Amino acid sequence: MPTGSMDVVKQVTRYITGLEPADGLAGGDPSPWTADGVFLGLEAAARHRLGSDSLADLQVAVQGLGKVGYKLCRRLYDAGARLVVSDVNAQQAERAKAEFGARVVNPAEILYQDVDILSPNALGAVLDEHSIPQIKAAIIGGAANNQLATEADGQRVFERNILYAPDYVINSGGITSVALEYEGGKTPADVGAKIAQIPGRLAGIFAASDKRRTPTNVIADGMAQAIVTHARQ
């Protein structure tokens, strides 16, 4: 929707978020918060799998250069990462090439680049029985929803010794912003403090996965179910 459309929707329902922030409170476009959370999550993944305290000089393949993907590229570029990108919008890909020095590849080839990190930020279900055997990255983490085509694909990723950051954990920055806006009385600093918890949460999932020799998606699902069960009691 065009800018201001959410204000029109608000005229007929109070169940609305994404409004322009007022009086220094949380609100507005959630995509920067999503990108920030993914960036912090990738740092946590690099520490766990690669023993790296920085994303500098790591190669990252970014699939999808929409509002979140492009902002993530900027964060990665500023951190010194080397980017490989793709998007169905060739103009957007060329923009990333000019601004970030990114190498542009065909969208059909982005998943299979010889990189350290693969970041899906476009369609869901891109990790399946056909794509997973061809992936060369040591880490997968991005903003796309439902990246695993099936739960069994989490096992396939695990068996390939690829560290997968569960999508709804690493990409939770945007919905965190929306939730705090809806709750009311929260500031951008409150949103930032919540998003700063994403790396620690992922680190816990990674550690539990290693200890239990269980895919990270299964660990995350179990944690989520426990939270829901506790809330119902």
C-alpha cells in the first residue's frame, strides 16, 4: 500500500500497525528491524560455526533484494562482507552491484554459490530435497518465511552439516516492532533491546542442537511449543 494507507485503514479498525511513529514511540516500517535482526543472527551463526567474531571478509549470498534483503545487504557491506546477490528485478540487482560491489548471479543459481553464508530473503520453501544436496554454504539464515519445504528438510540440512538459523527466530525483528507498536507506550529503544536478544536465543538453539544432535528447526519448534504451553497454563 502507498504511504499513508495504514492511516486510512485505521479509520475503520483499531487492529492495525505499521503506522508512522508519533511522539518518539515504536512504529512505522518494520523492515529495518527485520534486517537488523537477521544481521545480528548471522553474526551469532558465524561465531558458532566459523569461530568468527565478525562478518568481515566472509562471502554471503543474498537471495532477494526487497525491502529487507536490500537493507541487510547494506548492513553486511558496512561490516565488510563480500556479497553475491540475485533478484528477479534485474535493476535492483544492478543497484546492489553499484552500491555494494556485489557480484550478481542468475536467481536460479544463487542457492548454490560457493560462499560462507546463504541468506534466503525471497520466497519460502527454497530448501528442499533437490536444492539442499547442492548447497555449498556452511550457514543458512535469512528473512524469508518457511524456508524449509518440509520438516524433513531440516534433517537434510543437519545431515549436510549446514548450520540453519530457524526462520521465525532470526527474522523476528519486524514482528517484534509490530507487536510493541500494538502494545503501545514502547519506543524504538525498546524494540532494539528486544531484537538484541536474537543472537543469544539463536546461540542457545545452536548449542542445544549440537548437544542433542538434533536439527535446529526441531529445537526451535520445541522451544516455541513450550512457551505456548506455559502461556496456556
